[in-house]
Amino acid sequence: MRRAVGLYAAGAALLIGAAFPFLWMLSTALKPSGEIFATPRFVPLHPTLENFSRLFADTSFLVFFRNSVVVAGATVLLTLTVSALGAYGLTRYRFRGRESVAGLILLTYMFAPIMIIIPFYILVRQLGIVNTRLALVLSYTTFCLPFCLWVLRAFFQSIPLELEGAGRGRTVWYVVLPLALPGLIAAAIFTFILAWNDFLFALVLITSDELKTLPVGVNDLFNATIVDWGMIMAAGVMITVPTVGFFVAVQRYLVQGWGAGGVKG
């Protein structure tokens, strides 16, 4: 009994610690400007939605939001398609050097994104796609693909080859992919969060205001003569809510997907 109480208490403490920054951000977003710089209070004395109204009316937040949704969604679709095909090929077809190829793919995941930003910029400049959403989608796919491929490879390895039978094309859609669904969702969550929150590649590859994503667009709010913290906190809330909602909706698949990478029975 004591052990259970202790576990629940520890879980509650972790939850409060993790949620506190978001709750404080929400609290600040609901405060009038004068109250933000007064004595710190967690609960606003005069809650207001003025900061959210000004965010939508006085900035291009909705444009940035749309760009982030388009780029993150396209990245998820491209990454899942390529990683699923690659993982399926690495588990279903035998060829010389198969394990070496898999190990090399994992090795590429160890490179930090900042290490490839300059050569990637040179590449997209030569291709003539600088300042396009396509450049962002390709950049995010580049460093999401190795991890997603390995997650899906573990799932495909756990699915017996005998289930596919002779009609492989048909059973892949109706048997293999449904069984690998937790892995697909885990990979989708990882890719979405990374593409949604990226700042570095969006800052380097995008120059026009109409194509900026949320992290870069909101960062521009700090360049004003007077930093409007109420508006910035409102923007932070609007950026965080879609990610948290998406994560909560599919969290059980995320646990199954990551767990499959280390345990196969």
C-alpha cells in the first residue's frame, strides 16, 4: 500500500513539475499588461483574452500556424512512407550487407542537425528550393528518417513472415500494416513534434514572412522595441496546445512503439 502511494505521489510530483511551465505560461497569457509586471500571482486577478485577440489581429500568427501545419503534416507523410518502405525491405528481403546498411542508417542519426545545416543549405541552394516549404520538409525528413526506420524495423521483425503468405501485396495492407500501427504512430509523433518545434532550419532556409513557421515567426516578437510578454505567452500557449493534444490522443501507441524497439518476445 505504501509503495503504491509513493509511486502515485512521485507520479503526481513529476506531472506537476512538467506541467508547471505551461500553466504559468497560460496564467501570464490571461493577465492584463499591468498585472504581468505586478506582484507575481499564479491565478490572474482580472483574467482576459486580450492577449490572444491582439496576437491574432496584430501579427501574422495564423499564417505562421498554417505554415507549421502544412510543413509538419507533409514531413510526417513523407517520413512514414519512406521509413515504412525501407524498414519493410530491411526485414523482408535478404541481400548482402543488409545489417551493415541498417547500422549505417542508425549511425547517421547520431549526427546533430546543426552539423548538416551548412551542407544542406548549399544543396538546396543549388537545387533552387531555398525559401520554400519543400526545403523544410526535406530537411526534417533527413534527420527524422533514421530513427523512424529503426522503430518500424523492430515492428516488422516482430511480425512473422508466414502471415504474408503468397499474396504479399494484399497482406501487407490488411495484415502487416495494422500490426505495425503502434510503430507507425510512434514514428508519426516523433516526426510531428520535431518538425513542429524546429527553429534552426526554418531560420536558415526561410526568409519571406509569408512562409515562416511558428518558432521563427514568434521569435520575431522579441525584436520589437517593447517586448509584449502577454502576447508572447499567448503565442506559446497556442503553439503548445496542438502538440500536447496530439500526444495525449495517441500516447498509448507511443509507449507500445518505443517499447517494441527494445523488447521482442
